[in-house]
Amino acid sequence: MDKQTMRRTVRFKDREIECFKSDFYYQNSNDINKSKKEKITPFEVDRNTILKGLKLIEYRKTGAKFFLLHYWFKGKSKTLRIGKFIPKVFGTKQVEEKLFKIVKSHQDDKGYWIRDPFLTDKEKQRVVSKEQHMESKKKTINEMIEEFSKAGFPRAKQDGNLVSSSLREKAKYLFGYNHRFKHFKCFDKDGKSFVIFVPNQKKRTKKPKDWADLFKKFPPGKGVMPGKRITHSLYDSILGKTIIDDLTSGDIARYISGLKYGSKKGIIESISLIWHFAKDNGFLGDSPGSNPRKMITLKKPKVSENKFSIYNKRIFNKDAQRLIYRACDKIRFDFPFQTECIMFMQITSARRTEALKIQKKYIRCEEGIIELPGSITKSGKDRFIAITSKLKVVLDKIMEIKKRPGYEWVNFVPWLFPTPRFRTKDFYDNRLRQEYIQSDLTRLKNIRCAWIKIMKVTGIKIGAPKMLRKAYSTTAKDVLGATGPATQLTGHEEDSTLDRFYYGADKETVKNNAEKVAEYFDFIEETN
């Protein structure tokens, strides 16, 4: 016993501390047995050393033991935890080393505390050093793919997330070619993409709860589906285990070696996307360097490997366009909304993906325009389509469909081009929720069936819907006599590809120019 304090003490030895155990029970003044949650016991140490004021605190429930320093600072009694006693890991030697540093930086030559070590320790916990911060952010490419997915697939160079079609395309290269790809579906709603998780009935695997659960069910290498173009996704490859900070252009070049041009391009764009995400979210530290894709040059093959490349430099002449429009009018009762969408594309130069996402609320009849918000355009910028006299004919044909027997449901969906596969039976039985009616599920997704039929009816051997836009662009340039005014109508990003002037152009000028080009489609009145 310590004669001065008349309290039990413990020797400052690892073996003694490990075997030491306090009695937490006592009797109060009424002789009732009580217990303490914790017990503090002084160490037997020399008062003239740095160990002065060192004590041992024990906790009854857990049995944990901590080193506790008791000291006086500016006339006030204070305590500081030095660390938890762990045999052979943190003991008396480590305590002495730590106390030496504390005393040296917080006491003067006379042994008085001139700085409060408690405040210093608290500040260290609040502020992480730059080196620790940078180290804690280092993640593998696979971990970044997971973070990127959880963040909703954000775009690289502008606000917002990828649209559903781009999301699936990028996901294919990042973690597709795997059964995990079968467990989610993506849609667009109000210009934003969203994902729902679904079960895989064929493989009898349950619906994942979220992205974390999906990647847990299918870790790297599990569920791989060998494809004709790519045998694995980035997430299932060895490259996926690379720290993204260490990713080089050479790593990427080796990974895509031997693949076709289209696959190489898709992989590089996908990797670049997660690299930008890592940089924008601080995962690459203060000096992320350059995007490794910048050092990679892809050489286009002399002969395109894409079977649809034959349409790249072809356009429809006026006779062909007249045949297409008449064919649409002829088969429109068999292919509702598909044929009207083709007509719409023909006289507006709208892309198929843009046209199919137009909502009825975007139509501003009083202003004579159809708004195309940046969320549905390829460039990501707002633009509009002028409602010309010819376009009004097509819009009237679209609105006429809702008057047909069995098409009353058209009034309740938001899309200009809804899908004829609408669940009409459930709708009339009042078994459809508004979430379905207003969702992307009621939107027309493609015009393939109608286009195939049009090609047969017209006898046109070579033709694709994208040639309608090319034909309009050429016509606009010829009619208006310059590229600049034409790009105001087509919405191209640059004059070189047919848009630099569009977004600052006067609205009335654009509408007048659109009406001039509309006169080219004189065959529309013939079928009206």
C-alpha cells in the first residue's frame, strides 16, 4: 500500500499490469453492496520522471485497461488517455516513448506544463494530416467502379448523370459481360436516369438490395459470361485490382490489345469516365496528373468493322423522302407512333433518341416551338424545334391517334410517342399505378418494325433512320445558303459537323429559317 495515498497501487511492469485486477465492489454508508463501472489505480513510479501522474483505469464490463495521465495545467486538474494496454503490442515501453514526446513538446525546463496535451490530442483527431488523407483515398479501379455506380453514374464534364442508354453502354464495359448485368434495369424520368434492381429468374438469383449488395453477390470473377468481342469486363479483370492512381496508358493499351476498334473506344471512354469521377471526388489527391487516356491514340481501320457504317455518307434524295413519307402514311394504322416518329424525324432533323424522349409538356404551341431540354439532347444543352406548317401536320396526326377506339389511355401518359404495348387491360380495370403510367416504361423505345416495313413498301435497298437527319442537314444548308443558319436548326455542336450559333440565335430568326426549309417538303400537303 502507498502510505501517503493509502490506496492500492500497481507496479509499472507489463506482466504486473496484465495480471492486475481491481475489485469494483464496495459498501456504501448504509452497508449496501455497490459496484463501480470503472476503477483508477496509480502506478508505482518515481515522481521525478516523465511517468509522474500515470495511472491505470479499468472497466468492469469489458475488462479493458488504459494508461491515464493525470496532470495540472493552469491550476486545473486534467487527464489524458495515453493508450489501451495490449500485451506485446502496447505496453510500458510504448507508453514511455509516447510520454517522452508529449513532455518534451508540452513542458518547460522546470517540468511545468506550458501547453495542454489534451487539446493537442483532440486537434490531431479532428485534423487528419495531408499524407494520411491522401493515403486513405487510394482505391482500386474496382472500388472506384463501385463508388461510381453508387453515385448514379455522373457525367464527366457537366452536371447530371448519364442517360439510361449511355449508362448501360458504359456499365457493359465496366462490369458487364457478367450475370450482375442481368440484375438491374435503367430508365429515364423527367430528364434523369434511375436504376431498379430485379431478380434473375433464369439463374434463380434474388433481387439485390442496392449496388453494394449486387457487387457482393457477384465479386470479381464470379458469373462471367464470355462474349464474342470481349471475354470479360474491367471489374472482372486483373487490371481492375490496380490502384487508380497508378493507372497508366500502357496498362490500358495492354488491356485493349487485340480487340476491335469499337470495343477499344468503348473501354477507353468508360475508364476515362471513372478517372474523372475519382479526380472530381478527391480520390486522386491534390496532384492527380493527366488522364491516362490522353496518351492513347486509336487508329481507325481503313474499312469500318461496323456493318452500319455503309449509311454514314449516304442521304435520301427528295424522291426517296417522298416515298418514305407516303409509306408512313400508308402503314400508320399498323404501326402507331412509330410511323409518326419517323415523319417527325424527317422534317425536324431530330435524333431518334431525342424524339422518343419528348414529352407533351415540351410543346409550346403559343410560342410555336418544341423545347428540347439538355437532359434529352446529345450535347446536353437546351435547344428548341420550330413548329412549322409542315410539322403541325405531323403533330395533328399524332394527336389524332388518341381519338381511335382503344387509345384513350394516350391522354394519360406524358410522352409524345408512347408505346402501343401499354397495359391497356390493366388500365381499363383501374389496376395501374401512376408510377407506371408516368414512367419510362410507357415510352416508345424504337422504330425498328415500322422502318423495316417502310423499306419493303418503298423498295429502298439501303437506308437507315439516321440518314433522315443527314438529309435534312444537307437540305437546310442548301436552302439557307450557309452552314451557320443550318446548324441553328439541326443542333450540331460545331459548324464543322453542322452548331456554334444556335444557342445565342434570335428565336424568330430560327423559326423563319425553319419555315423556309419546311417548304422543301412540299409532298406533305399531297398526302394531307
